[in-house]
Amino acid sequence: MTTTKALRGRAISFRGNPFEQPAETCLVHHDDALVIIEGGVIEACGPYAELRHTLPDGVVPIEYPDAIICAGFIDAHVHYPQLQMIGAYGSQLLEWLETYTFVAEQQFADAAHAGRVAGLFMRELLRAGTTTAMVYCTVHPQSVDAFFAEAERFNARMIAGKVLMDRNAPDALLDSAQRGYDESKALIARWHGRGRQHYCVTPRFAPTSTEAQLDAAGALLKEHDGLFLQTHLCENPSEIAWVRELFPARASYLDVYAHAGLVGRRSMFGHAVHMHEQDFCTCHQAGAALAHCPTSNLFLGSGLFRLFDAVDPKRPVKVALGTDVGAGTSLSQLQSLNEAYKVAALTDRKLNATQAFYLATLGGAEALYLDDRLGKLEPGYDADLCILDTRATPLLGFRSAYCDSIEDLLFVLMTLGDDRAVRATYVAGECVYDRDRAGEAFRY
Ligand code: GUN
Ligand code: ZN
């Protein structure tokens, strides 16, 4: 029996970077496409009329009328333990961390609690069309086990790690340089490269790690191939002033990380709202990436990320899109793009729909050095897909009838759309979420 599957509908993909080339040369669009999937991988994608003859006997395409098939979204910065305090009222970063975040994260000492939240989080990601995320767990190793176990259940490609903190947080959330190193090492042995899982060394941010802990994080990166690194950078003025006090010998916030060997390929710095030209140059030279987290930066009043300065073709820095839940206010990357457009507008720039969808898919994959397998509908790419319903709500259906180009339609989707617009999500070729399935929408 064949295991081939085929999806039919409108489809978009990318053949270039729309921050470097004209958008129309980067967007690939088929009005009526066939996506053929075999063994969890895309075997072919192109016009239905050309590919239908290649389908094995008996394979009937799953039809998605009034929908757009695209690569699954990538969320490059998100905290799963913060789901329980998303939308907490009233403060900027440092007070918000103390009042809400550090309180919620202490509950993840309980593996059962971690398991429940990880289960909800994974389903909420898939319901939002996100198939790969770079995720902060808590300081507790069991929070990482709970997360990867859930990712593995859905066979989703995920990147995550144990938070490292050895100062300036409640005692219950502190490890030490040695303990953080040992626990990370054990988690790397257990999860890194198992199935589709990747480990990410995760010092929370400079204020909560001593120099010894940052050095230990750098040692882990040196000792294992293909690890990722995530942390926070230049998010808020008070935070930046604090880093200056804590590390008076360093030239800048980013230099604190560079000194510990944390700035390189597969390093992802969240926020980067208040950056100097030298910081962008350092990231460019190192191949390090920034996560643009617009809903969070607006919610906490952190500031406006200068996207077009970051990706300046004279020294482009890789940029991905992050929700940063629970400071971010939605797990939907459509909502992140909605806010990213407004942030660009406030900095006198225009983010077009091609650039926006690229950021949420192929741009994220490039920032993570996973663009050989994620972010495109092309033969050999992982069949991680999101099916967007252009008639998901009465208003979307009404409005989309007035769109006369794919760019218009994508722009309206990112402005009006959210999780309701996700008709289905495929992970490694399996439909893991189907909004309209009778009974249970999730496969597991
Ligand atoms: N900086 C250090 N920790 C955090 C966090 O959990 N969220 C955000 N937005 N910024 C941080
Ligand atoms: Zn964050």
C-alpha cells in the first residue's frame, strides 16, 4: 500500500530573500497546486495540471478550497512555562519578571504540572500553524523532559533547553555554574538529535548568570556539535543599565555574551530593541540571529525593533519572528506579523506581505540554519505545513473577496487572521491538527 499523500489548493513558497531582492522575484505562488508528500517529506510541489499525472494510482488529493498552503510557521522565541501568566497586567520587563514570571516558573519543579502545560502549549502552537519553535523551559530539568516528550509525541521539530540562572532570581529558581552545566549536559545526551529534537543552551539573560555560568554555557557549545544558544539582549533600558553595572569591564551587553563564546551561528538573541551599529556588525560577522518579538515589545513597552536596520544589505543580520509568550500576547504568528507591520510603520518603514510571510517561514529557517529542510515547499523539504483558511471568519471571507492579488490576500490574512485562520497543520506529513475534524481536532 502506498503511503503517498497529496494536498490540493493555492500554495505559496519562497525562492529568495525579499529584504534583499524585489518581493515579486521571491514569492512563488500557484493558484491551484498539488503538494505530494512521501515519508514525511515533500516529494513535489507545483501546478496541479502538471503534477496530477504523477500521482500513484488510488491517491486522492485532500482538497483545500479557499485556503493557502504554506510552510509551517517558525516561532524563534517563546517561553512555554509562561502560558499561565500571558496577559498579566501592568509593568515593564524587570518588575514583570519578579511579579509574575518567577512566581509561575517555580511551579515547574512539579513534573506533572510541567507535563500538563507542555501538552497544552504544543497543541496551541499547532493550532496557530506553528510547526517549529525555539523554546525556553525553566531551570528544572523535568520541565525540559516534559516539553521534548510532548514534541516527540507529535514528531515536531523543536528546539528547547533548560534555563540557566545562578543569581538575581528566587532561590528556588537558581542552579549554579556547575550544576547548570551538568544538568544541561545530561539533557543534551538525552534529547539532542533524538528524532527531530534539538537542544538549545539557554542562559536566561546576563543579569541572572554569573560570568562563570556564561563561560560554562560557552563550554557546552564547544563540546557538542549542532547545539543552539538562546538568550535575551537589549530589551529594555533598565535591563541594559543593570548589565552595564554587573559587567563594567565589557564594552556592551552583546560583548558580555561574545566574551563567553556565545555569539555564533545558531545563536538567537531575543528582542535586540536597543542596538548600536557595532552590535549589528558583530552579529553579522558571527552569523548570529535576532528574534523580532513585536507583540511582546509593545505589551511591555520595551520599544520598537529596527527591522530594516537589522537586515540592511550592507551587513545583513539574520532575523526571525518570535511570539515571546507570555510577554507576547498571542501564539499566532499572523498576529505577530500584524504587530510587526505597525512597528515598522512607527519607524517610517513598510513591511510588505511577502517580507512578512518570509520572516515567519523561510527567514526563520535561515536564522536557525535549518533552511535546507524547513521553510519552503520544495522536494526534499520536511512536510511541515500550515493550511490558512481565507474565509475563516465572516469578515475575512467578505474582505478577501475584494483582494485581487496574492499579496493583498496575504496582507489581509496577517492583519485580520489569527489561530481561527488555521484550517489544518501537518507535521512531517501527518495532519496533526484539523480545525474541522469531527470530535477531537488533534491527532493525539
Ligand atoms: N528577559 C529575561 N527573561 C525574560 C523573559 O522571560 N521574558 C522576556 N520578555 N524578557 C526576559
Ligand atoms: Zn523571552
